[in-house]
Amino acid sequence: MAVKVIVGSQWGDEGKGKITDILAENMDLVVRYQGGNNAGHTVVVGDKTFKLHLIPSGVLYKHCQCVIANGVVLDPEVFFQEIETLKSQGIIVTPDQLKVSSITHVILPFHRLLDNRQESKRHEEKIGTTGRGIGPTYTDKIARAGVRVMDLMCRERLSKKIKKHQWEQLLPDHTLDVEAIIDQYFELGKKLKPFVIDTSLFINQAIDQKKNIILEGAQGTMLDVDHGTYPFVTSSNPVSGGACVGAGIGPHKIDEVLGVVKAYVSRVGEGPFPTELHCETGLRLREKGCEYGTTTGRPRRCGWLDMVALRYAIRVNGMTEICLTKLDVLDGLSTVKVCVGYQIDGELLTEFPLDVDDFTSAEPIYEELPGWTEDISGITDFDQLPANAKAYVQHIEKKSGVKITMVSVGSRRNQTIHILQPN
Ligand code: IMP
């Protein structure tokens, strides 16, 4: 048995959904511990493509139970829409399979409105949020003004909380009908009730029963509100430490931390990105890698792998292994670059700068490796990879000091290379 945290090492979109899905085959439980429906996980099974935003990817296996834990922010409308979409694709999700924490905070219509309103007022300093109400909901949580799932079960309590909240001062010209919102969310609460439990208790019992568990992070390390490129971040803690708080388990219960690392880097939304490519190669990575947001459809900015940022992500997450994804997207490039340092104000830096202004002005210093011409998307054995592709993987492993246990070469489950490690 093992409790494994899966974290994104970059700005999200590293392919965590596919990796969670593959590992979930041998899991009893998959737990989402932060974020909300700002996330987008694409999982391809046979001829079906599943796009999940809120519900953990483990749901595609009947034997696998799933949890939306306390650290998540939950939009109940999206929750039921996603269940309906899965149903239309042949996946029936029951309260027996899916559990929701009673203390998870709820995204309400005014949170979505506030998110978009605040973003439009940011002018030059836009964060490029997904507009799903994530930031304002976490703001309320920290300000002790939030509405939690358990509050939806009692109309009086819900009404009091929504009316006491000062959101109308922030949105003086809103056209929302407060009484209608209370009615709607009380009804959603009734529908939600069969799914709702004390998920910390449930997860800890599963750990005591020696079950196999994945704690699935959304977004990525560089979007972490503490450790990311603040203020261009999301409002939660995707890093592995967030899994303890967000799922209600002790740190000593975690056995492994798997970092998902894309073979290049992408970023959606605003904020600095030193290895971003503003040339043909960047566009090529975007097109070949289908780098368009699962949630918003926005084109993602693409660039070379950044080892400085990756070593930082390894440190703040305590990564014990790496899964390298989308290696096939680099097929056909004559050379592949890896950033190994930054030049900032004439100074060479090999550790990640915490000041976003330094990061913004960082000039990447690259190492160049030879590329490969072959199509690797059908290869499932590491030894069969072209020599230069193998060398690229080994280079990352050596530079990062963390073993690479999996390499993904396509979106399908079978497009995965498992690398056996010597004991
Ligand atoms: P928010 O999470 O909607 O508040 O957005 C904050 C920042 O995080 C924006 O730059 C978003 O584009 C980015 N972001 C949020 N969720 C994801 C994700 O799942 N993948 C990639 N970027 C994300």
C-alpha cells in the first residue's frame, strides 16, 4: 500500500490527468485536495475523451472511490453538470463512489461575478484567471466569511450567511436575485447531501486499512499561492504540503510525491515565463502539443524546459519521483534546449528567484541537446527510444537528481513507458 501525492511541477497542464488515470487502475482511492473547476484534466480512453474539471480522474474506474476534499472549492452546479456529462459518456457516478467533504467551501454566483469584475479592473496587471470564482471563494474562506457545503443543508443558516456577507458592497450594480440564489443553493444542497461526509475521517480510515491512495493536485507548483510566481498564481496550494491540509491527513502518512513534468513548459494566463518561445518553435509546440486550455480554450504560451524552476519545484514538493510527459511533442526538432540558469542584472543565478521582478527580467541560459527525427508516439519500451530522446530523459534525471519512473508519449493510456528502477 502507498499514499502518493501527484503534483504539477510547472504552471499546470503537465498531463496530471492522464497519469492519475493510469495509476488509478491500481488505486482504491483518488482524492482532490485543492483548486476547483479552474482545473482541466483530459483523459483519453479508447475512442472516448473525458474532460474533467472537478471530479477526480479515478472516477473512470468503477472500483476506485473518489473524494473531493476540504481544500477544494466546489461549484455545485458544475459538480452535477460533470456527473451528467460522464453519464452521457457511459460513466455512472454514485454517492457510493464519490464523496464530498462537508467543510468544502462553495463557489456562489457572486464569486464568479467578482472574479470577472476584479480581473477586468486589473488592466495592465491582469492575472488571466479562469473566471470561475476561485479567488473570491478562497478569499472568503480566509476572511471567515465563506459558505461551506454543510451550510447548504440548512436554509436558515444559508440565508443568514449569504445576507450577512458584504458582497453587495463590492458589486453595487449587480442584478442577482438573492432570494433566488438561496433557494437554488438550498436545493443543490439537498441533491448534494448523499455525497457529503467527513472526508478526513474517510481518508484516514482508508490509510489505516492500508489502501492505495492518490492525492491529486490541480494546477502546478508555479501557480501555488505561496511558492509560485505571486501574484500571477491561483489562490490555493497545489504543492504536496497542500495535500495534508487539503485532505486532512498528517504529513507522515504520505509515502511518495510524484512530480509530473512536461518535456517542455506551457503557461496559460499572464505572468513571467523566461523560457517562453515567441517564434515558430513555440507555435509548433502549441499545435503539436494541443496546448489549448481544457477549461477556457485559451491558447497556452509554450517554451523550453526550465531546470532552475524544476529543481525549485522538486525542493518545495519533496518530489521522490518524476513522470515526464509529452516527450513525443519534441519529435522532429533538430535541437532541444534546456534552461540551466538565469542571467539577472549581469549576475548568473542557478537558484529560483523569489522576487517576481527578478524572474520577469531573467534571461535564460540554455544547454543545447541534439533532437531526434523519429516518431516516438508508439514506443512503450525505454530502450527502444531513439538515442537522443533517451539522452534527453537521462539528462533531465541527472540534472534534477530525481528518478524518472514514467515517460508519456501520447494521450492514450498505452502510450506510456514505465521505467523500472534498479532496487
Ligand atoms: P484562477 O485559478 O482562475 O484564479 O486563475 C489564476 C491563474 O491560474 C491564471 O493564470 C490561470 O490561467 C491559472 N490557472 C488556473 N487553473 C489552471 C489550470 O488548471 N491549468 C493552468 N493554469 C491554471
